[in-house]
Amino acid sequence: MQKIATKVFIWASIAFAIIGLLMVVTTSPESDGPNIILLKLLFTTVIVILTSFALSIAGKYLNGRS
């Protein structure tokens, strides 16, 4: 399970970087704010990153304990 959580963490981190860059590139000074869809995707990746990180750490320290 720890390996799966680590892979999810890596892919979510990559997605976070890409979405963050898209937000920076697509937001203009004349706009009212960031693109809402990209903002929701960014927050979704943050939730996935935090959850997978917690699972990875928990799997590391609880390995072998039931």
C-alpha cells in the first residue's frame, strides 16, 4: 500500500505543478481572477497529495503492526 500511495503522491505532485503553471500562464491582469476550473483542480490535487502523503507515512510507520 505504501508503494501505491507513493506513486499517487508523485503523480499528484506533477499534476499540481502543471495546473499551477497553467494558472499562472492563463491569468491576465485584466481578468477578475483565476480560472475557477483550474482553481478547483489545484485544490483537488492538494487534497490528493496530502492524503497520499499521510497514507505513505502511516504505511511506513505501521508496517507490520495490525
